Amino acid sequence: MNGFLNRLSKGLKREEVTEFKSFVKWLIIGSAAGGAIGLVGSLFHFCSSEAESIRSNHTWLIYFLPLAGVAIAFLYNILHYSHDKGTNLVLLAVRDNKGMGFRHAACIFAASVITHLFGGSSGREGASLQIGAALGSKLGRVMKLDDDDRRILTMCSMSAMFAAVFGTPITAAFFSMEVISVGIFYYSAIVPCVLSALIASGVSSLFGVSPLNVSVTLPRRSPESYLKIALLGVLCAMLSIIFCLAMTYTLKLFRLIKNHYIRAAVGGTVIVLLTLLVGNYNYNGTGGAMIVSAFEEQPFAPAFLIKLVFTAVTLGSGFKGGEIFPVFFIGASFGSVMSRLMGMDTSMGAAVCMAALFCGVTNCPIASILLCVELFGSDGISFYVLACAVSYMLSGYRGLYSEQKILYSKTKTRYINKRIGDKSKQNP
């Protein structure tokens, strides 16, 4: 017995030493990644913001959007990324260790800035995830890390880039761990993800990057208020399904045009025509100003649908950027309109629907709740949790990313391991 206990004691000590070494290793790597990628994220934020500012001051640039699409298609073609999977490749880089590299990061960086400069409707966050994942995946191979550590470094870099661009480090860290395979968290990455996100956010803040600056007026906690919030969650679940279907079928429609150059030119032309039709430039670019405005006053009632169409056409035809910021625009404007109909404060409707729609399209309820806490404070957490929970459950097995896996049923305690893009399996 004593011999067994001695061997057990030695084994535990060896395990504890191994864990401590791993902890120190990720403290160093996470800190370095956060600092370096914080600089890259700040540069990306600055370039994309400047591109939008230039376009705002020179509105005639929108007429060159079709040519910009051709330029993006040419860039991806010469760098052999014509069949780029977008953010889906990020998921594969973590789950299956698919390789990404510096060329991919350069592609999405340049293409996103070009899209914003000429008026395409896209965001920064999806692009930032791709840039971060590409840098992390490449560095993992350069450092000769094993498969598990490369996955962790990829998630760590995703967190850092997202945090640097959007300024919400805790949301960034947990989103990177949650979005890959819904139903589990990659807790092995929690220290490097949180550390790199905090450092990257701190670095970018030195360059003036800050999160959305909005305030929310909370309703009185009552059965009536919770019922209204739950109803908003239901509506956002429905809207998330509509948004995902629009993105999917718009992409399929544009893929009927086999030539990448013609496809992008046609998409750019459609955006130009849509811009002339609506008579303003509110739906081009990220739409950050419109998001802030939705918290203060009711926007044009169909604004959320118009932005949805602009975004689906832009990304479906081959322009680059991300889907997340447009989702914030759509959710905030939709919530602002619905809140008036329900007798709620505009800011509350905008906040709840922004988070609930984000939850519905990404299947990430924890990250969505943390987003609310970081942006709006924790006082209304019971409302945010309720809306996100309802949206998550009722949004079905759809999502923005076809390579995302939902490991557990949304309605039963059952392991299903369903991939979003797998149409061969019926929804549980």
C-alpha cells in the first residue's frame, strides 16, 4: 500500500509540474500574442475606419465599387485563394488544424479595407477573426507547436484580434472558445485567450480604439417587462433564421455566375443601384453611426431589412469583411422599432435585440450575454439572459458559419454532433 501511495504521490507531483510549465508557457505566448496582434488589430481598425471616412467625404467612390470587386477577385486569384471559405476556415483551423498563413491574413486585411473604401456593406469583426486565426495558425507552425497547442494559439490569436478591433476582451475570449463547437468550451485555451484579449484590447485603446459608447434605460422588473423581452427574443430568433437564409441563398444565387470577376462586378453594381434607390449612404460600410443612433431614436422602420439586403449582396458576391457588425446594425434597428410598438424605451429594445440576434446567428449565448455586460453594464443582465436564451433555443440549427458544429440538441440532453451546413441530417 505504501508503495502504491508513493507512486501516486510522485505521479501527482509530475502532473502538477507539467500543468505549471504549461501555465507559464501560455502566460508568455498569450502575452506576446496579445501585444503583437493588438498592434495589427489597431492598424486594421485604423485603415478600415480611414477608408470609411474617405468614402464619406468622397461619396462618388461608390460608383467604383464594381471595379473594387474585380480588384478583390484578382487579389484572391493571384494568391490562390479564389475558393476561400471565409470565417468557416477559421473554424476548421481550430477543429481540424487546417493551415492558414500570412498570405490569408494579408488578403482579408486588404480586401476588407477595399470593401469599406468603396461602400460595400460589411463589418470588421469577421475579418478580424480570420486575420487573427491566420496569424496564430502560421505562428504555431513556425514555432513547431504540436497539434493541440496550435489550436490553442489559433483561438488565442482570434481572441486578441477581435478584442483589439471591437474593444470587448471578455466577449472576444469566450466567443473564440464557444463558436467552434457549440455545446462545449475549449477550456484549455481560457488562460491564453483571456490574457491575449485583455492585452490586445489595452494596446488598441492606446491608439483610440473603443467599444460602442451607448447607454441603456432599463425597464422596471415586472412580469410584463419580462414577457416583452421574451417576445423580442422570439422575434430575433425568427429574424436570425431569415438573415441566415438570405445569406445562404444570395451566395448560391451569385455562384450561378461562375466567373469570379463578373460575379463581383455584378454584386458591386447591385449595391450601387440599391444605394441610389434608397437615396442615402446609411447602409454602406459598417453602419456604426446608425447603430448608435438606434439607441437614441427610432430609425427608418425598414432599415433592418435594407441593411440585411445590402449585406447579403455584398458578401455573397465576393466582397470581404464580416457579418457581425451588420448583425449589430440589423438587431439594434429592429429592436428600436419594435420597442416603440411594445411601449418600451428605444435603447432597451436596441440593446436586447442586438444581442439576441447576434446569439441567434452565431449560436453563442454565453458570448452574447457577456457582450451585453461589457457594452451596457450588468444591471440588466436578467433581461439580456432571457432574450438570448429564447433566441438561442428558437433559432434552430442554422447559423452564419456552415462549418460550425452544434454538439448537443437545443431541446434535449442529447449529443447530436450536427454541422450547420450538413443538409443530409434532419434537424433533431
